[in-house]
Amino acid sequence: TVMFRAISISVLLILALVSSVLAADVTGKWKGPMEGTGADVVLDLKSDGATVTGTMSDSEGKPRPITKGSLDGGKISLTVASEYQGNPITLLVTGTVSGDTMTLKIQTEDGAWGTDAVVKRSS
């Protein structure tokens, strides 16, 4: 059973390593139009394994901090501290990453507003 346990631990470590390698690397600047708004979404991201940090620029070009960001394979999830008409709001950004393209859904935390965007890596 000691041998079985050692093999099991080795397999789990290898699987963990493989899954972290397979996670997309989203580091860089991403830009694309938000549907129906006439504004671009600009993301400046850094990924470290499953953790994503950086900023998302608002419609006036002011960078807003990503307070929580995760990457699970090709799925990305970001929480952005932003503001609208002087009031603080939280934006939830979810979507998929495929190479240099992300397909995103951007919405307010309360679900009162939302839009879609396709952004491409520019650097």
C-alpha cells in the first residue's frame, strides 16, 4: 500500500502540473468593441497559473483594478471595481479564451446591465 500511495501521489502531482501548463496564458493587452455601446473594452492582464491580475479600462479610458481574476483551462473570470456616474459598481467578466481571442460577457454584479465583447490580444 505504501507503493500504491506513492504512485497515486505522483500521478496527482503530474496531473496538477499538466493542468497548470494547459491553462491559457492571457498576459498582454486585449482590446475589442462592446456590443451596442460604441465603446471598446481594454484589458491589460497578467496571468500566473490560475490567477489573473491587471486592469480593465472604463469607457473614459481610466484603468480600473481587477480585484479577483481566475483562469481555468480556457475559461476566464474577472471581478472589476469600477464606477458609473460617480457611484462604485462591480463588474463581472466571464468568458472563454482561444489563442489570441477572448469571447466575454460583461455585466454588473446585480445583473441590471450587461453586454458581450470579443477582444483580441494586441501585445
